[in-house]
Amino acid sequence: MVLVNTDYISGKELQMLGLVKGSTIQSKNIGRDISQGFKTLVGGELKAYTKMMNEARELATKRMVAEAERLGADAIVNIRYASSAVMQGAAEVIAYGTAVKIVG
């Protein structure tokens, strides 16, 4: 599966199959949430949250790819990611793009 954030694949003719997306909502356990809260007092990277968001993007991407495969796609173009806080310590990540078949 080819994944790109452009609306084309250089030198290829594409047949659009439709919008595909994948999403997840992730949270950290309360112990980690408290320790990360203390980190905000002194500054610096919140590594547990960085890891959580990376895992969420990876899972959302896998789900988007699975949806594209069900459509018979060879690639997904114009991929975008969005995130939003659902509640304190939990975030939704969505990956979306256009599933395409490479025809030439």
C-alpha cells in the first residue's frame, strides 16, 4: 500500500475510490497522568504522552489502510491527521485520505 500526503503519485494515473479513515481514542493510566502533571511544573517533553500520540497515529493509520484494502485500493493519497482532546488525559486521533487504484 502506497501512502502519500500529496493528491497524486508522480507518473501514475489514479482512479479515485473514495474517502477512507481510521480513528482511535487513547488515554494513559492515572499514575502516568499524575506524573506527567508534575512534569508540567518544570517544563520539558511529556514523553508518556508523546508515546501515546505516536501509538494512536499508528493505530489510526492501520485502520485507515484496512478500510482502503477492503475497497481494493493500491494507495491512499492526500493523507491527513487530526487530533482533539476528548477529556483530560485522553485524545482522539483520526487519519483520513482518498483511497485510489493505480491504473497507469
